Amino acid sequence: MPTTLSFNGVQLASVLLSRLLSRDISSVEDQSSAANTFPDDVRLARPSGRTPLTDELIAMSKSRKDNSQRRKRIRFSGPNLPELELASCNEIICLKTPCMLEQFSCLTVSGCSMPQIIESKAPNLSTTNFEGNLVHLSLGQPMNVTSLDLQCSDETNFLCYAITKLPYVVPNLETLSLSSDSEMVTTPMVASKFVHLKHLQICLGGGLSEGYDFLSLVSFLDASPVLEAFVLGVYQSEMNFDSVFGNTTHMRQMPEHKHHSLKDLMIFGFCSARSFVELTCHILESATNLESVNLDCVFDENDEENTVRCSVTSDRKPGDCFPLNNEMILEANKGIMAIDRYMASKVPSVVKLDVRGPCSRCHSIF
């Protein structure tokens, strides 16, 4: 079994790991007057063996008492650490992993409010998952990183940062997941490419600007020439957009942009916003090798296993569906109408089409 180090709800400045693993840790250097206490909610998997190699994990933390920076160096005399998870460590401001961690392949940081820098010199880091405010990300071997999950919900126009910077920071990405709650401008077209990206997921929250142009997300498809799967999730509690219904202007088209590698399209939270309909129609017309299309007019945060509504499956109990207000239910039904009118005829007969509307049990108008 791989050795996994996981901190959960920890102030690293007050952690003395030698109390827990005195047999396996060669030394702990605390360059501050941190308390010698070990919180009960720290979980550290003990290394399964001993090697002469000493691995280092360097963390910078910020003291709540005197606002001074503290540095703790933790040395392990066990096998190389393959995975590190930090959750709700609210005093970390800098996390560094050294080059000696030759087996270190996965880093996950979530719910940590203070990080400013994440730096890894580990030569085989391939997967990075980060949730929080946008930080300076420095990867010593960026060519090896193939999977990246960034959830920067509080960062304004995060998608613009992602498409303009990430192709240079992590050029060999194969899987990319992005989450943003505050997009104020359209996503720009760029010259840089995600030349190896095959799986792209974008989640947009309720902080979108009024009239956000969903069609601009084509820039991500255009920047991903070998993309095979695109997943888009949009959560909107208020419908601040121009609907495709009642608008007599011509639908925008982008015939010069083709996506020949795209096979699977999944959209959650589809609505009747004109630019959303334009985006979906564009993909249906330009992706010449599509195999499956899933259009769901509800963004159900509870449906992690994609088991659809409780009214159509025995896997979910009545009432398990994600709650919707009346406006969201009405808009979901408009989304079904938009699919029938503008998209159903564009789906080739060889493509599997799955359309989902509100739950007949849980999503009734009241």
C-alpha cells in the first residue's frame, strides 16, 4: 500500500510529529517556539519500511499570535512519500516539496485559506489538485504533470488566467478541471495550445456576470486540438441572461473552428440563454466524430455518481434530487424546449443523445 500523509484541520506551526512517529522520523526541526502539542485530527500513515534516504517536507506557516513566519522541517526515514493531502490547514502560507521525493506523484491542497506559494521539485509529480485562492504555482518538472484540478471560486476571471497561463506552466496536461464562480469577462482566444489535453471539465458558479457569453468557451476547445471529452457544469440560481426565445437576431456561428477529436459532450445546468444555445449548437456542428451527447437541464450537486433523477431510477430515493427554486425549475423546462427546437435535429443518428429535465417528483412548482 502506498504511504499517504494527510493533514486535516492542522496548524502546522504547533505540530511535533516526532511524538507520533518517533521510530520512523529521524528528526524534526522547529525554528520557532511552537507548542509541543499534536492535534488529534492529524492523520499520518506510518511508512511500511526503513531506507537510508531522508525525505524532506518543508512548510511555512503563519502564527496567529505574533503574525511571524515560522519554518518547520520534517525528515522522514521511510520510503518516498507518493501522496500528500492538506485539508483546512489555515496557517500554511508556503508549501514546498523537495527533489528527493522521487516517488511523490500526487499533491492535494483544499480548504487552506493562506497559501501564497506551492512549489514542488519532486521529479515525478503528475497530479495536482488545489482548492482555494489562486496561488503562485511552481513545478520543478512541469513536463511530468498530466492531471490538474484547480478550484479557485473566489478568483475573478479565473478562466482567463487558466487559458492564457496554464499552457506554459503545465504544457503536457492530459486532464484539466477548472472551477470558477466569478467570470466577469468573456474567455479570450489564444495562440497557445493544450497540445496533449484529452479531458476537460469546467464548472461555473452563480457569480457569473449578467449576460455572460458562454460561446466564448469555444476558446478552450480551440486551444485543445486532441480533446476527446468536454464536461461543462453551470449553476445559476438567478437567470440573468438573454433567452433564445423571443430574440429574432441570427444565431452566431464559428464555422472556421472544428473539433475533430471530440467524442463525448456532457453539459449540466443547460439553460435557454442564447449564448449557451449557440455554444452547444456550435459543438454539435463542428465536432465531426461525436459519439455521445448528454444535456442535463439541472446541475445536481448531489448526483456525484451520475444516477440521474430519483423519478427515473431505483438508485435514488424520492427527495434525493438537488433542490431547485421555482425560477430554476421554469428555466430547466425552457432548456428542454430549447434542445427540442434548436439542437435535436443537429445530432447525427449515430450519436447517442441523452436529455434530462427536472425530476417529476422533486422539482414541481410551488
